[in-house]
Amino acid sequence: MFIAPRVADAKDWIKGETGDWEIILGLEVHAQVASKSKLFSGAATEYGAAPNTQVSLVDAGMPGMLPVVNEFCLEQAVKTGLGLNAQINLFSRFDRKNYFYVDLPQGYQISQFEFPIVGEGEIEITPIDANGKTGDPVIVGIERLHLEQDAGKSVHDLSPTETYVDLNRSGVCLMEIVSKPDMRSPDEASAYVERLRTIVRALGTCDGDMEKGNLRADVNVSVRRPGGELGTRCEIKNVNSMRFIRQAINYEARRQIDILEAGGEIDQETRLFDSDKGETRTMRSKEDAHDYRYFPDPDLLPIKLEQSFVDGIKANMPEMPGARKARFMAQYSLSEYDARLLSGDSETAAFYETLATGRDAKIAANWMLGDFFGALNKSEKDLSSSPVSADALGGLIDRISDDTISGKIAKDVFEKMFDGQGTADEIIDRDGLKQVTDMGAIEAMVDKVIVDNPDQAAKVKDNPKLIGFFVGQVMKASGGKANPGAVNQILRKKLE
Amino acid sequence: MSDLTKLTLSGALDGMAKGDFTSAELTQAHIKACKDAVKLNAFVTDTHELAMDMAKASDMRRQKAKSSGQSVGKLEGAPLGIKDLFCTEGVKTTAGSKILGEFTPPYESSVSANMKADGMVMLGKLNLDEFAMGSSNETSAFGPVINPWRKGQDLVPGGSSGGSASAVAADLCLGATATDTGGSIRQPASFTGTVGIKPTYGRCSRWGTVAFASSLDQAGPIAKTVKDSAILLESMSGYDPKDSTSINAPVPDWASACGASIKGLRIGIPKEYTIDGMPAEIEKLWQQGIEWLKAAGAEIVDVSLPHTKYALPAYYVVAPAEASSNLARYDGMRYGLRVEGADLADTYERTRTEGFGAEVRRRIMIGTYVLSAGYYDAYYLRAQKVRTRIAEDFKAAWEKCDALLTPTCPSAPFAVGRKVNDPITMYLNDIFTVTANLAGLPGISIPAALDADGLPLGLQIIGRAMDEETVFKAASALEDAAGFTAKPEKWW
């Protein structure tokens, strides 16, 4: 019996008629390995090809055909395992999972049952709620990662009476990543999938494209009284987007709670998520569960990896988000919060590092997390489609640092940059935004403001806070271009 | 010209090399013999026209090679038969089953491709037990093969390579491919007075050969002499990257090992290789074999293979288990027979009920059962443990000896129909041969004597993994000593 010690935050509890409930979630994510050829055949894996054009004799289950393992796929599994901070098993084995279906030409799926290539690991996730508020980080345990073949695709809607089968996907290599039941809310489940996606994309082992089905999740859902005994779980198959993951969990948890509160029992079963109706429904009950008759595939030898092979992969691993976060904290003196946000995916991290290099790292972080991401979100763009590059944004920060413009003016300049009006320098020149640093000119403005406000000037000695009023007046008079430091300095000299 | 079909493979290759006759003449003679032997039912598919084309092409190659001083293929121009378990490009392949229907592979098995590359002429596809499951060639969907050896009534040729054995024994071809999962080469060789060798597991690629039990299946030849079997095996063997269990090792010159001295060779006699009810003649023949080898200079040592008695039960768990999974692909969806039903499950059931014969269905059911949840540990896992013990038994024996001598089978060929409804008795045929499959070792059967009824009996040599050379040496010594020249009287 596994234990699930962590209890969800009360904010994640679900209110029922009879009290609060807590959701327990475990995910099985299928990630398609980004390989050119299939796990056991040389057929291509390219997406979108005409039906049955990427099928070898092996994939079609022809008599006498034999699988030969694609070493590239093994390497990707090991790489992903290392990215999940997981145990790499030097001994693993392929087993046959036997069942009949039209899209399974061999009558069995080659998978890894008893000896997966990757064992236990863990990753840190940061749930974000519906309002965009970031929660505390959560550690999610990885149970295992194993390799298996995908099945073909049954097409039921081309004819009222026939089912068509496309075997292009038959034999494509999948990594099944099984989590421990460590998640407690839809936010956490979605953050977990998002983090897995980030990791496999950073590693290049899977393109993470959920729309193409290259990353899909089966969600195990059960409910219990907060901290109480675990309930019976249901598995929801093939949930194909972040939104559906949340929807499916919310629906399923509520369904289970309603049953339990009405005095019923949950049947352990496999359920299907209907994204049109936003509900889950029974696919097969425990009684109908297949007996897959797993046994070692006699056509394949066990996989015995050399430690040096694993070490070689380890040595060439790109930096993982967790390690990168630690480095950002140390190297750029960032807070844990800022570091986490900036190190999460390799694109963001690379953008930040370009921006921070040779500049004040904290200012760079503030700009990126503040105005820059704000603008991206508002315009529904992402880094790859951003109209402002890291170098361009850096150019703007440089003008703040060398006192060419003030931080306030910089915000306006940035908006214009984002609007495609040019570089920071071009906009500053064009709009004459350069800060006034001529002490004489500033002094004249200061004098005029003092003369215009004699009453206020008299009170400054007793109430030094009033100096702010004069700063504001001078800045206004200068159209925001006066150097605030210089204005302050001269005002103090004259009024204090 | 004397009857060319009476030649050995080696003799025929020499004759063609010397220009005594052409492949076309040789092939023509064999085609005639095949046409005369329809009663034996040895072939499922004749490819006589194709054979003549291949023979003529071979003769041209030979001529061309001669003029340019080049050598020809190892099997150049030799008319041979191919067990119908090997997929042959453009030629219907049935595995002895109805379920494959008119299936004509668009590819060639690695073994037959090797032989074609060496110049083989293919006379046709040889009958066999359905999916190689049987010991009498009575489970074939194309009717039983009849043994050319006869005693008042029709006898079985053994199985599953019954077509291969009968065809070679009746001089319908110079040699044939066969496969051996539990004894399917050696037992029919013993029943027909021919030589049959199953090499070390992994010597012959399994790619393109219809699978029965993947961890046990191994191709090999059935031939008229030990040397012929060596020549054929050399052509059939070789590393194949398309088969993950293929062994990456060079193929030795086994033909040269035939006739080499066995002086000082240690031959082990496993005391467990005798069973209740085994004819005294077989016991006697085994003793005779010991004397022959001793006389040829071998040292005889007693050895023990204590787990032998568990071999047959373990085999009849492992082989059906793998078969139940291997045969799942015959579902009527992509090729072969399809019997339409009310829905998918019904279509599966009708197709497989009609397509598979009783023995195949029995083994699929046994295999499905032993892999089922709750039975896996008790059957499949335990059988695999037995397999390990058996391999360890052999390993211990190799400390004391270089090869083993045993009878091939516990009986002489029996009458058609006698055991077909009694699977347990039928399964006992494999009792001395399954051990080599379970341990992956090379084993050969050599015709050694006729019993009181004038029917052939074989002796078996089992060797170390990868040491076919010693097996051929010992077999060749036995062959010389036995001087087995008997041939079945032509009645067909």
C-alpha cells in the first residue's frame, strides 16, 4: 500500500454536502519520442503523412517479421530519465502486452512491464491557479518511465459500417512517464504536465505537441477526506490538453464526491473524457479489464546499458530547469521566485541570460517579469513571436543605466518599441526624450517652480516631505525629461 | 545417364562442376521424381517452372564463371525444397495452415535468400505440420505427408518437417530446409533415414520464417548425408541484423570437419535419456553407437543431466505460451483468411476457428492459459526456471565431455492416424530432442540402423553452443561406422 501523506491546501479542497474533500491525482503521460524512425522498425514517423504510407512489414505484423530496437530511442529515454532526476536502470527488458484490436497488427504491444528503463525520480512543479496566481512549489515523485510502441489509428467516421485503420502510428516510440499519486488539484496536475513538457522540450526528446497527440495524459483520480484514507480511483484516458485535464479532473472529482455523499461506492474503472460534453464516462469496468498476459518478448534481448553510455548522455545534457534555477539565484542574485519564473523553460532562460549579461541582473529581471511579460500576455504573444528581442530590450535598459532616460520615460519608450516603432535609441531621438542633465537648465526650472509656489516653499523646512511635491512639479515642467536625481539635489540645496 | 536423383548434394555439385550434367538436367530429373511422388504429399506448392528458370540461370552463371575463372555459389544449381514456413517472395506461403489463405509474401526469408544467393534451385514449398506444431505431419491443413518407408500401411514421416524429410528420403530433392522448435528437424530425419541438424540458436536468422515459438525456433537442413547437411547449413547460416537474436559470428567451413578424426574426443552418455517402454532395439542401437565412436577413438564418459525429465513439460509450457502470442497476428484483418462475423469479436472468432486446426487451437489455448494472471508464476515462470536448470545441466556436462550421444526418438515411425488423437503420446516423440532447443544447443540426427520391421532409427549428437564443428565430426564418424545405405523401396 502506498501512502499519500501530503494533504492539499485547504483552498484546494472541494466543498461537499457532508464536508470537505481532497483530490488525489496520479498521471501517466505518453510522450512520443522525437525520433525519425519507429521503435522497432525503420519506417518514418513524420506527422500528417497520407494514411498507411509509413508502415514497414514489421509495423503491419506480417508473418516472420522481427523487431529490432532503435538505439536512438533508448538514448532519448535515458536522457529524459536523467532530466527527471531518476534512476537509470542498466538492465531493462521489453515485454509483450497481448490483446486483440484492429489497430494492433501484431496482436500485442511491445512495452516494458517488469523492468522499465527508468525507475524512480522526482520533479518540482509550481502550480498556477485560474487567476494566474503562483502557488508554493510541490515535489512530484516519478514512479517510472518505460518505452513502448504506439498502436495504429482506427477511423470510425469514414463509413457508417466500416472501420478504417491507419498504421502510420503503429510502432512509433512512446515514453510512458508514470507519476506517483502526488498531486492534489487540477492546478497541480496541469503544472506537472506543463513541467514535463518543458523538460522533454528542453532535452529535445519529445516535441511536446499536445495538439498532434505527441504528449497526452491518462489521469488517475480519487477523492478522500482531507488527510484521510484513500479512495478508489478511476483512470481517465487520453486527455489531450491542459484545459481538458483541468475539466476532466473537476468533473470526475465532483462525480465521485456526489456518489460518495449519496452513500454509494466508486467502481474502479477506466473512463473516457468527452471534451464536447465536458464529462467523463465509463469505458470499461474492472470486470472487463483485459488480462494482458505480459511476458518477455522472445524476439528481443534484454537491454543492458553500460554505465559509460549513461555517463556520456549525462555529460551532454542541457541544463535542467531545477539546476538552472539554483544557478540563477547564485549567479544573478535573484530571489527564488524570480529565478523560478525565469529558469522554467530554456527559451525564457536564454532570453533572460542575454538580457542580464553585462547589465544589472535585477533590473533585467524586473523588466522581463514586469513590463515585458505584461505586454506579451496582453497581446497574446509568446517569446518566439515577441516584437522586442532580448538585445532590443537590453538597449532600453542600457539607456536607463546611463541616465539617458528615466525609468518612467523608459516605460513609454518600451510601449513604442513593442508597437514596432523602432529601437530604444531611435524612439528617444525621434521623440526628444533624452533626459535633461544640464544643471543650469534644471536650476532655472527649479527656480521658476519655487517662485510659483511661495507658500509651499515656506513650509518645506518644517515638512521635508513636501520636497516630493516640488520634484513632481519640476518633472512635469520638464515633460519628464529632467534627471530626477539632479532635480532632487538642486531642490534640497535651495529649500532646506 | 544414371538416375541423377540418387546423387547426394555433394555428388551433384561435383558432377555439375565437372560438367557431367547441367543444373537443368538435374532439376528436370527431380521435377519428374516430384511428379511421380504425389502420393507422398510432400509438397504444398510446386514451383517447377520457376525451378527450371532458376536452373537455366544457374547454368548460365556457371558457364560465365567458368570462362572468367570465378567460383560459383555454394549451392549452385542444386534443386532443393523449402519448408513452407519460410516466406518466399512471390510464392505462396502457407505455414501448413488455412489461415494464411493465398498469402504470397512480398519478401524472402533471410535463410532462403542466403540459399538463393548461393545459387539454389527451388523445386517447391514443402508440407509441414500446421505452424510447425506436430510430430507426425498430420496437423497440416494440406493433408498428412506419407513416409516413403512403409510397413504394410502408411507411416508418418515425423514432424513438423515431414515434407522436408519425406522429400529427401524419397530422392525428390537433394536437400531441404526445415525448422526445429522441439525436434522438428531431428525427429523426422530419424523417421525417414535422413540426416537433420538443428544448429545453435541464433546461427540461422529467423527473419521471414513464420514464427512458432521465437525463443526455440531454429532453422536447419535435412539432407542425405552429414556432409550434405554441413554444406546446406553453411549456406543457411550467418549473422542477420534484422533478427535481434542472430549471433554475430563467422560461419565456419563445416563441410571440412566431416570425416575429421575424433580421436580423443570425449563423448558423454547421459543416463537420463531412456524412458519406460522404449523399444529394446533403440537401447541396443544406442549401445552400438557407443561402440562405434569408441572404435573411432573417442573416449566415452557417463554424464548426468538430472533435469531432463522436466524438459518436456517445460517445453509444452514455453512453446505454446510464445505461440499463443506469435499467432495473434493471424486475425483476418490484413492478409489471409477472413470469415466475416456480426461484429469484430465475432469476426476474430470465426476467422480463427475456421483458419486454425485443432492442434494449433489447443496450443493457443494452453499458451493463453499459462500466461494468464494467476497462472503465470506457476507455469510460465516455473518453466523458464526449469529451462535455466537444463542449460546448467549441459554446462556441467561440458566439463566432462565435448558432445553427447543419445537416441533421437523413443520410437520408430508409426502408422498414420495412430497417435493423432492422443496429444500426450504424440508429445513424447520430442522427449530426447527438446532439451537442445531449451538450451539453444546444436543437435543432429544420423540414420544408424533399421529396426526389425526394416524401418530407420536415428542417433543424436548434441554439442556445445557454437560448436557445430564437433557435432559434424562426431556425426560423420557415426555415419561412417554405421554405413547406413538403406533406401525405401519405391512404392509410390
